[in-house]
Amino acid sequence: MRAVDTNILVRLFTGDDPKQAERAKQFVRPGAWVSHIVLVETLWVLQSVYDRTNKEIGQAVALLLSNESVILQEPEVVAAALNLFTRNKGVSFSDCLMLSLAQRSGHSPLGTFDVKLAKIDGAILI
């Protein structure tokens, strides 16, 4: 299966370059794999460059999880991270993904200096 880079997903979500967005759609249509790194980079770009809200970030992740053409790396971990992200205000999706990955791998607790992240079950403030 093909894999995609961050800029492919950004074009799909923003459509800011119509020609590239169409090429991205064509590339993804037969199926494409998205790594955790590409997912996190994409969400960072959407927030920092395109001013997307946390609600819109959550919707983007949900859209990827339900898309028939896109296969996310460890989709169950991404779904668990999305659940944490939507239930815990002020925590980034990348932090939620990091915590979900640690828990899935059996490495708990996750030590952090992030006060908001430490409020989530499975993370501790150190």
C-alpha cells in the first residue's frame, strides 16, 4: 500500500491549492497509509498555519479514522487518543497519542511536566 506525506493530507484538508488537492485525492483513492508522524505533523500544520480549532482537529482525526481509502497506523491507538483529546480540554492531540501509545505498549505511567496531561489517567506529574 502507498504511504502519504504530511503535505498530501494538508492539501486534502485545506484544498488551498486546487491542483495539488486533486492530485492528492487521486493518489489516496486506491488506498494510502498514514503514519503517526505524518498524522501529528498534519495536525500541527492545521493548527499553527491554518488556525484550526481543537474541535476541527478532532473532526479531522475522526474523518481519517472513518475514511475507507486511508489506513492509519494503529487506528485503535489513534481512536483512543481521539477519545482522550475530546474529553480533556487543553491537551494536545500529540500528547494524547503519546499517552495512548505508551499505554498500548504497556509502559505506564507516562511521566510529564505538563500539568494538564498529568491529569489524565496513566500520566503523572514529575
